[in-house]
Amino acid sequence: MIVCQCRCITDRQVRAAAERGADDLDSLARACGAGTDCRGCHSTLEMLLEDARAERPLAGDPRRLVVIAA
């Protein structure tokens, strides 16, 4: 779904940028350009970033551990 009409940025692109470390509107704008023109999408972008932060495992979270079997 397109969330930034001006730049034709999709929710998938926003989520991908968040996975690469974009955690606020400024870093998201640098990562993919979303929200840099009319700014009408800022509330939607904030929600997507908030969702990404909630899904991101915390440091020390056992889900982050990688087990390598020999």
C-alpha cells in the first residue's frame, strides 16, 4: 500500500527502512525519502515506525540468539 503519495513509497519500503535502522521521521526520510514533500503522511509513517519499534527484539532477548548446530 502506498503511504507517501508524493514519493510513491509503500508501507513495505518503510518497514524495510525501519529494519535497517530508521527509527524516526528524519532517519526515515534519509533512508527512503518518505515524508519529505507535503508531509501529509507523517501520522501514518509514525504509526509504521511505532509498529516496527514494537516488533524489534530488545537487546538480550532470547529470540536474537543464533544457535549454530555442529
